[in-house]
Amino acid sequence: MSVEDKFKRLATDHAPGQETRQARSGGDCKIGDDLPGTPVDFSHGDVDAHEPTPGSREAYLDGVARGGSQAYTEYRGGAALRAQVAERLAAFTGAPVDGTDGLIVTPGTQGALFLALGALVAAGDRVAIVQPDYFANRKIVEFLEGRMIPVQLRYRETETGAGLDLAELEAAFRDGARVFLFSNPNNPCGLVYSADEIAQIAALADRYGATVVVDQLYSRLLYTGSTYTHLRASGLMSPDNVITIMGPSKTESLSGYRLGVAFGAPAVIARMEKLQAIVSLRAAGYSQAVLATWFAEPEGWMDARIAAHQAIRDDLVARFRRIQGCTLRVPEAGSYLFPQLPELTLSPLDFIRALREQAGVTVTPGTEFSPHEDRGIRLNFSQDHAAAVAAVERIAAMVDRYRA
Amino acid sequence: MSVEDKFKRLATDHAPGQETRQARSGGDCKIGDDLPGTPVDFSHGDVDAHEPTPGSREAYLDGVARGGSQAYTEYRGGAALRAQVAERLAAFTGAPVDGTDGLIVTPGTQGALFLALGALVAAGDRVAIVQPDYFANRKIVEFLEGRMIPVQLRYRETETGAGLDLAELEAAFRDGARVFLFSNPNNPCGLVYSADEIAQIAALADRYGATVVVDQLYSRLLYTGSTYTHLRASGLMSPDNVITIMGPSKTESLSGYRLGVAFGAPAVIARMEKLQAIVSLRAAGYSQAVLATWFAEPEGWMDARIAAHQAIRDDLVARFRRIQGCTLRVPEAGSYLFPQLPELTLSPLDFIRALREQAGVTVTPGTEFSPHEDRGIRLNFSQDHAAAVAAVERIAAMVDRYRA
């Protein structure tokens, strides 16, 4: 494949946060006046509305003060920090984490995803990817010139678990996929895989000797009634075939520091470090110091953060449910909502542009997550509560304007 | 190529900064007692001895205070910052820089190098790479499954310019290379390409329609008597075929923030942004704020920094010249010294390990930069002046101990 062809598949025009680079439409199909209200950018969380973990700024300044030793860590991150984080992640996930050889600090979970796939996939290799799932998963495989085998999440057809089509997953393994990548909770749906689904994924991966990369970015932000099963602690597959990815950019609002971690199989982590050496050397040295605050938040802080998000979720879900023809499953974790809109007179991308231009509401098209999700829109509801509710009122008004 | 084979070529065991991950030797061949003295790690600069730019910490805190808008910039970096940096880089390099479409902020210059090559090289593509040159250049091409065509720097055979073998460069283009990557000043030699060499590189690239990526990381740290020619301002090749890379990690000691920039051809920058979207999303948002201090240092600050480094250079060069059988060219820019040692009874890697274990001196093996440089060692002399001189005395003593 030529490098030109490769990049044609890597479009970012509709990726979250890139909307400012789009030209404005002519507004030819515009109906009615603009809808007033505080603009809300649902493409990512608002770290001004939900502030970074207390103490993070101070931890950062401690890092700057440490000077050279903090600026130049090993490529995989500072050794003392890795030991500390490993202990906390072991407690959180319920299985040992080797801070010396089994953990790497990366520039965000995006960095961890790229390094994990880069360490596991060469040109022509087959990789099983869930649809819908985080949009970069597919793009990373395409950049590596791997071959994606999609596995459907039949989330609309079930009321428990995430709805992974396990027969399709097995077929992907049978067809030669030796890597399976998925996010849990699922991005964009916010659904948590059931204990039974995780057990079956582990059993299948074990049977076919596949490596599973699980993106658990949102696994701390669990709502009332949800239970979470860590694949790495299932005991049903070899720890040498699991890489877990997490980071403090979302629930903890530490996005501005660009920090993530990957942990698990030492052989894979070693390759990830080799790759990090040529991709970005290391996560920013001073930023790494902020990880000392992770899983060490003040008493009650995480409970309050979860409660605030659960309240926003409940209000937004109720409002979407009043839109005739709109369907959605209630997210069990994380801060994404993924409603499917009724049929409209505008194409999905035109409607999303109209939402932004006429109603000051930015959302991410469902097609970023799966080619089969053209009626879906993803909202990161980690926003100011009142502004988010008002913005969803405007979405409802826009749907009514352009209803087919 | 299997992913296993690919990673066998990406060893980082001897890469600068990774020495702590090596097991200690048995010390079987040890001669004499350990040599006392302040340990010096010449594998990278000492940002405690040469402190970050004044105001950088404050600029960072301003970024943190700006909150969400600073945490979530476009993937290519904040728009206002890009405009500001573009103007300064245009003034520095002597040719226009388009801050909107022709510049990207990256996680360090390492990030810029990876993105530039990732945007230009697909599996099987041929890439001309200088020997010796920065070790990651070769590794990035290997990761991308490109084919490297080496071009020798005959720096020992000339006293002016860097000594690029232009006939070899033309042969590489004739053999199908459409990308040429080089660092200027050269890493590890610290030599600056002459105006004539740059003109000939531009003319050749133009004739064959090749894109040139030039890593100018150290182009601000020029010593007395050196003149620097910016390829992008040569007027001898299309601006659409040049990407220039710089960053504030070295001369300015801002390494802990992980910042770099690439600027030039908008079509390539656009691809680099698409790649950044899946590799690390963006340079850490808060860190980006520190770029506001770049090329805006207090009056006289850069002159003092250069003078301090020139004084260290002169003392170390004089000391190396007293080692019988040691050769080196005096670096004209940057903070690397690349002496070639006389023949020793230990293998080069064993000698380097002995240096570290017996003399507390860490250097990087020449073979990281070229397979033909097994007698070379690279030192980053951005260190405490007195400690660096004493460390080179210990290197001299160790050479005498193990002289063949």
C-alpha cells in the first residue's frame, strides 16, 4: 500500500476536537433561527466543570523541582513511580502487577493503545476489533497495515452485558486473528461486559492463543448497580496474553498531562518500550509525577465524582427518551452516551454540523465508531450539569426541526 | 516480516538513558581500583547544571490555570500558540512558516521525527539515512518496514562542512529513495553542513523529487566561527518537499515538558496530524504553554548559554586530544562530542560498561549511530563543567588501563 493510500483511511475530519478545522457550511438547508444557549462541546469532557484531582498541580510542581531525574526517566517511566502505581493497580484489578518489567507509562492511553498494537501487529496480521468501539482502534490497525476483522457488539439486542457476538469473535480467531482489542466499559456505549462475557472472551483467547488488549480507561467510573470484571484477574487465560490499559485523563480530569499506563505481559511491555523509544521517548517527565496522586485521591472524592456524573447521566437519558423515535441504552459506566436518532431530512454529518452551527452543540458522529452506526451520536456528558441538560433540549428541538 | 523479527531490530539496550536496565557485569576483566569522582551521565544533558529557560515554569502554570482550553487543543497544538511560534521560526530560519496549516506541535522532536517518517514511508519504501546519525532514524524506518539506504558522512576526511558523500546520496535517490533524513548539526558529531553541502542536497532532492526531513534540534547552539544554512530557506527546492524539525529540549533544557515542532509542507503536516491522532493525540496540553517562552528568552540568556557550552567543549576537546591515538573533530554546534578511541583490549561495549562501573562515567556507544563507528563514543557535554572535565580525565585513565 502506498503511504498516500494509507493516509486516506486515517481521516480525522470528524474526530472529536477537530471540528474547528472544518469550514462552515453555506447553511442552505437551515430551518428557523439559531437556538440560543451556552455552547457545549460534548466531543470531550469539560475539565473546568469537573476539575483535576486535588493535589495534581502540586505533584507536578514537585516533579519540576526534582529537575533532571524527573525530566529524564527510563523510557517506560520512572522506576519508583512504576512500583507505586503497580501496587495500586494490582489492588484495583485484583491480580499482581510487576512494576519493574510489567508496566509502562505512556503519553495518554492513546499512546498506550498505539504502542500495544504496534508491539503486536505487523503488516498483514489480522486483528479482531469490536464495532462500535473507540475510533482510533481501527485506524491504528490500518496504519500498521494490519487486517481488521470486525466483531459486532449487539448491544441493542440485549439488556444485560455489552452484547458481544461471541460467535463472531471465535470466527475471527478461527480466521487467524491473534490479537483482540476492546474497550470495557465500551466507548461509545458506556456498557460494561458481564462476568460471563469476560469469561468467554478469556476462554476463547486461551483456546486460540490470542493476546487480548483491553482498554479500561473508564473502569473506575461505575454507576450504581454495575459490577466490573477485570479480564486480567479472571484466571481463565495466561497473564502473558493480556495487556490492560488505563489512565487518569477522564474520571480524574488529568487530560492536560497526557498520562496513561499499560500493564501485563512483560514480553509485550518490553516491545512497547522499544517502540516508545522511537515514537516519543517517554511520557513527559514532569507530567509523570502527577501519577503519584492516582488511586490516592482524598476520601470521598471519587464517590462525589461518580455521583455528579450519575446525576447528569440520569437527566440526559430522561431527556433523550422523550425524543420520539430515539433509542438508547443507559450507560453503566464512564461518561459517554450513545443515542440513536430517528430518521432525519439531513444526512447524519449535515445534521451534526447544523447542531454545531445553529445550536452550539458539538457531538461526535456514530460512524467514527462503526460504519453501521450512522444514526448514532456520541456525547461525553462530563460537562456542566445545567448547560448539558439545556444542550440536549436544543438537540431535541433540532431533531424535531429536521425530522423526516 | 513478523512482529517478532521487527522488534529484534529495535534493541534499546544500549540507548542513552536505558543503562540502568542492564545487569552488572561480573567484572572479570577488571584492572585496578574503581576511579573515584562525581558520576557523570553523558548520555543526555544535565538540566540541573544548565537550567530550563527563565519563565518556563510560570508559563506552564499559566497553562494549567487556563484549564480545559489548554488541556484539549487541536491535535496539532493550540492555534494561537502555533501562530506565535510560526512567526518566530520564520524569523529564525529565514523563510515563511504557515502557523495554520504548516506547523505541528509534537511530544518532543522524537515525536516529530516519528510522525514525519510515518507520514512519508510505507512498507517497502526506500529512505536515505546518514551514517553516523541519530540512532532512532534507522529504527523508525525499520519499524515502518521501509528500506534504509545508508549515505556516509566522511567527516574524518574533511575539515570543512560535515562531509556528506553526495555521490552516495545521488545513488540513493537513483535507487528509488524518495525521502532523505538527516540531522544538522549532525548528531553525534556536532558538525554543521556547509552552505555548499546544503545547496547540493537541495539540488539533488529537487532533481529526484525527494522529500527532505531535516532535524535541526541543535541549530541555535552555534559556536564562534560557525555559520548555519537553513535548507528550507535555500530557495533551491520546493517548500512542499521540506520538513524541518526543532524543539526546546536541548539548548533550552526544557526536556521535561516533551515538546517539539515540525514545520513545512502542509500536505505532510496534515498527515502527521492524522498520525498524531492515533499515536498520542497531542503534545501534553499544559506543556504546550511553555513554548510561549521559546525564542523569547531574556536578553543575553542564549549568548551566556552558548558561551558556557563552548568553554566546556574546549576543555573536553583539549583533554581528549591528549589521549594517545584518540581522534576527534571539534564540534561546531550542539552539545555532542564524538571522539574515536584507540584500540583497546576490551570490546567497545565492554569498555563502555567498565567505564560506567569502574569510573562512574556513562557514554553512548558509537555503534548506536553507525555500524562503522565501533571505536566512537558519544558524550553530551551539557554537564557541570568541572565534573565533566574530571570525568574525561577518568575516561583517559581507563583508556590507558585497557590500551591494546
